[in-house]
Amino acid sequence: MATHLKRRIAAEMTDEMDRKVRSTVEGILADVKKRGDAAVREYSEKFDRWVPRKLSEKEIKEILARVKPETIADIKFAQAQIRNFAEHQRASIRDIEVETLPGVRLGHKNIAVESVGCYVPGGRYPMVASAHMSIVTARTAGVKRIVACTPPNQGEPHAETIAAMVLGGADEIHVLGGVQAIAAMALGTETIEAVDMLCGPGNAYVAEAKRQLFGRVGIDLFAGPTEILVIADDSADVEMIATDLLGQAEHGPTSPATCITTSERIAKDLPGEIEKQLERLPTADVAGVAWRDYGEIILVSSREEAVREADRVAAEHVEVLCENPRYFLEKMRNYGALFLGPETNVSYGDKVIGTNHTLPTLGAARYTGGLWVGKFLKTCTYQEITPEAAVKVGEYCSRLCAIERFWGHKEQADLRLRRYGGQNIGIGAK
């Protein structure tokens, strides 16, 4: 049976924070819907001390000129990896057309969403990599119009983020952040034409804005604070476990970091190693709070129990620091992304290796995967049949509609039976 040696804070404490976020977001969305650009500008000046604007071609060129050539090369390398994997994913998604009965042709087409709004966060950290994950993936899927928004960083556009947005293929770039950016892209204003879908990570307010707007527009997925789960056996290195846990905990003070281990030694030594590393970690003010409030250590008796606990947690990122890590690839069902073996880590996935870093959190891995080209595609079906097939299918359809007392539906079938089969079925016949 799993033993919790360290637990996160109670859910009741986070529920109250969630209620406050919901209320704030509702007010901002309603205001932007009513007043458009004027409301967007006021919230941007209030929260970011910034007058929002769309960057001109001239401004973009000036910003790009400030980025070091080696940084441009690094961004291009990362985007090439993400684009390459996304292209392979896209190639795996096929349109189909099949004859299921004589004269019955059914099919589906995968059609890209027309327009997408990509949010690239940039509050505490300028999230350059988020531009790759959303913009490059949407463009690879075939999206025609990509609007990208990112907040100012330290009082001006963040040059490297803008470079990533440009190189990724954004059609419009707005220096605009927070709920007001999400609202502008989804609802539309005098400046920004509304999009069909929103994607990209953000803070609790951005995530809540996407949740409230879902239905009016599509979204990539519901996302909360980033999470890491490390599964470790006695072969694992406690220094590596602590490093990787804190590497994700630095995202924010509510980022969960969990270790499931079959090793009593690791369970005993991990708290001390984390405290030691926090003494020298530059982001310890954030990572330390996250570990204190949302860190967990779970001791299990076997790798089978480790799988059960990991599937229960359904974490966003799961590192497997065990002998035969592919055992967990074969057995686990609930995760956003797996990192198999000590050679790889979440940071590779977040920044450069090619898999997408926009992943399900808060247990959503139980029912969805992360962002990929398929999220930007609508799989739309169609049908085409011969007169003979219309009669064969129509006879079944007519009887089934009568069972349900859908007389208008039945008449659709009966009309074809009269037209193509010469059957003498009166209108409204039961």
C-alpha cells in the first residue's frame, strides 16, 4: 500500500483561490465584450503598465536586430525539431473514403481550423519556447491566420520572444498580455479580429479565461500550474531527482512536484537533498514555496503499485528514473508526456527536443493528451450513395425512425423510397 511521507496542502485552500480567480475573470471578459479596445487598453495599463499595440513590420525588424545571431540560430534549431516531429504527426493523420455497403461511400476529411490565437506568456519568465509550441504547430497543421499575443517584459517587448513568434510564422503580433489578451482574441475588438480557437499556456487567470470562453471558441486544453512526477527505483540518483523536481517547481508557487519511489533510501534522503539544492538555486523563492506546499513523496512496494499511483496522479510530466523505463511506457495510461530514463528530462521537452510542452494538468491526462497538430484539425465526415443504396438504407431508416416517433425524419427516408424505389409510401405513414 502506498505511504505518503509528504503531502501537499489541502484542496480546500486552493478552492477559495479558484473562486476569486473565476470572479475576476468574469468581470474582465464582460467588460471587454462590452467596450472592446477601450477596456483592453485600461486593463493592460492597470496590470502591465503598458499601452497595447500590434507590432509593425518596422518595429519587428528593429526588435529582431537586437537579438544575438547565436540566439536566432538556437531558436531556429528548436523550431526545426518541433516542426519536424509535428510534420511526422500530420503525415500520420489521413483522410479516408471507403465503400461500406454496395453504393455507400463514407469518408472524412481533416480540415485545419481557419484562425488561431496563440498566447505566449511572459510574466515572471519570458516563455520563448511557448511560441514554438503553439505557432509552429498551428502552422504545420495548416492554420491560415495566426494571431499571437505576449505581454511586455520589464517595460518593453521581449526581443527573443518576438523573434520566436516571427520565425514560427505568426501573421499578427500584439504586445498584450493577461486575460485582456485572451478576451480580445476570442471576442474580437476594433483592433483584433476574433479567432476560432485559442491555445497556449498562462497563469491561473489566463487558464480561467480560456475555460470560460470555451464553446464560443475552441481551446487546446484546460491547463493549470505545471506539474512533475518522478518515478524512481533504487537505481536512481537522488541528486537528479531533486534537481528535476525543483526544475519544474520554479515555474510558480503552486506547481506540484511529486516523487513516487520503491526505494526507502530515496524517500528518506530526498527532503534533505532538496533543502540543500534550494540553498543555491536562484529561483528558490518560488521553487521552495512550491515544494513546501505542493511537494509529495509517496513510497510504494513495487513497480506495479508505482504504475497504479502514477495513473491516479495523472501528472503532466512524468520522468521515469528506473531500470527498464519502457515498462512504464507499456503499462501507464494517464500522463501528459513521458521522459524515459535519466538521459532525458522535462527541460528538454519544454524547450527544444521536439515534443510539445503544452500538456494536460490537474488530472486532465485521464481523458486528453497534449497539444499537437491534431488539435488544430477538424475531422469532418461526408457521405455519398447511389439510388439503389438509398433504397436499401432507407428501408432500415424508415422503420427505426418510426420506433422513435420521429415522423419528419421518417419522411426523409420515405421520400427516397418513393423517388428511387417506386415504393408507395404515403406522407406521414406510420
